Amino acid sequence: MPDIKSYDVIILGAGPAGLTAAIYTSRGLLKTLVIEKLGSGGQAALTNEIENYPGFPEGVNGYELAQKMDEQAKKFGAEFEYGEIAGIVKDEAGFTVTASGNTYSARALIVATGVSPRKLGIEGEDKFIGNGISFCATCDAAFYKGKTAAIIGGGDSAIVEANFLTRFASKVYVIHRRNELRASKIVSDHAFKNNKIEFIWDTVVKGVAGDKKLEKLSLENVKTGALSELTVDGMFLYIGGIPNTDFLSGIGVALNSKGFILTGGNMNTNIPGVFAAGDIREKEFRQVITAAGDGALAAYGAENYLEELRR
Ligand code: NAP
């Protein structure tokens, strides 16, 4: 029998939603474990500048913000384990979670595992990931000093990062499959005024080529069918995210058709004792502040649930 560590709440994922939940549950004296695959902050930690998080009129670096949240959760006693979640079982103890060979149990779970970046799914893509294809301009922009890069996508992530990349690159192409951006107006207007950014509308990437590094993209105009090639030093993919819920299959948490978790007012799911917060849940407005708000609500929901169990 493996050694099982028991907690009141296990929080899966240490992005802004999970970290906020951990601040609230541990401050509420619930024995809290956070299990995270990589490092604290999730997608937000890969954002160079967050301009709309309250309290930071000059903007704040996503990594630094996440580190502060992490520190705050630890200050109140939240424990952290780093590893991949292998499975969850619902049992008499509540929920038993296995991660990287260790086993943990808790009466309540808060799922805040966010999304993983979507790939294009074209031939040759995997070969160039790390060799000219990146999912993080904040991490890799410095390699593009004086170089040319393409950003794929038309959402907030793509356009925010295109703007950021122009601090380094001499030219940034934004390649979008439609002829209007999904990104918010303020972010889009910033990019439209940026003379280092050139938009390539109604276009998708059909192929990638290069020797050891990515050198060329094959493009197709989806309206005219016209094919073309574009020489670039790199390509950044910002075409949305795939929800990280594989490990939930064993406990029957209800998802929508795109795989996002369905939640009620206190971030409760259809399974009593399981709550969800942040980008992983079905919602309209994905922001760091809404993820943090979800995390606080999920913690409140979990606290009430545990209180009910004690009665
Ligand atoms: P998103 O809003 O889902 O945008 C994804 C973009 O990729 C869309 O433009 C979409 O095109 C395109 N796309 C999707 N699949 C594609 C494919 N297979 N091939 C080519 N293009 C494809 O994702 P996101 O930009 O990562 O943003 C996620 C959430 O975080 C959003 O709610 C966003 O508002 C939020 N966010 C906010 C900020 C901010 O406020 N500063 C910053 C970053 C992210 P279509 O438009 O045609 O669907």
C-alpha cells in the first residue's frame, strides 16, 4: 500500500486560478496541496506585460505576478508538489489523486489546470518546435533581434505578443484565417498602428520547411485558394488552447463539447466536492483577473462543501 498524504483540499494547477484558490483555502486553515506540472503561473507567467490587472498602473510582468501569488499561498501554509497527474479516483476518502508516483487524498478538489497551446497539426511542425516554432514570444523574443517572425492567430494572445515581438524583430507578420481580428479593440488598435506589423488576412499555414531550423512557410489564402511562400526566421503559434482534463475521465466531471468543465455559481461541477476555476471551465471572458476571481469562488465553494460534510 503506498503512503497516502491526506489534505482537506487538493488544487490541481498553479496558474492564477489555482494559486488564488490556494491563498483562500490555506488562509481559511484548510490543509491545502497544490499539484502543478511545471511551475507557478500557467499561461500568465508567459506574458511579458499584463496591463489590466488591478493595482499595477504601470503593468506587471506575468511571471513576477505569479511568483507573488505563489509566495502568498505558501505564506499561509499551502504545500506544493510538482508532477504530472496520472489519475483521480473517487472513494471513501473523497478523492485519491496520483501524480508522479505519489498518492494524495482530499475531501475536495479544485481543478485549475488551464489549457495547453494548440498546434497547427501540419506535417513537419513537430520537427521545428524549439527550432523556429515557439508558443511563447515572451520567452523567445530576444532570439529575434533584427529578424523576421510570423505570429499565427487573431486573438488577444497573438496580437499582444505580436506587439511585444516588435521590440526585437525587424518585421512581424500576423497571419490570420479571417479578415478581422478576434482580439479586443484596444489590443488590435495598438497593432494596427505598429508599422513593424504586417497583417496577412484570410490565410492559413499549410506547410513548414527548412534545413535544421524553420526557414519558410507555405501559405494558402482560404478565399481565393492562392498559394504563396513566406521566408521567416520563426513562427509563434497563438491559435487558442486545448483544455487539460484528460485525468478527469475517471470521475465523470461534465464537460462541454469543446472539453471545458461546466460549472455553477460557486465553481461547483456536477460531482459534489469537485470545483473548477480559470481557463479550464466554460466561460466567456478569460483574463488573469477572472481566473483569480474563479479561484476565490472555488475556494469558498470548497470551504462550504467541507463544512457541510462536517455537520
Ligand atoms: P482565442 O481567443 O481562442 O483565439 C485563438 C485565435 O486563433 C483566433 O483568432 C482563431 O481564429 C485562431 N485559430 C484557432 N484555431 C486555429 C487554427 N486551427 N488555425 C488557424 N487559426 C486558428 O485564444 P487566445 O488568443 O489564446 O486567448 C484565450 C483567452 O485569453 C481569450 O479569452 C482572450 O481574450 C484571453 N486573453 C486576454 C488577453 C488580454 O486581455 N490582454 C491576453 C491574452 C489572452 P478565429 O478568430 O477565426 O476563431
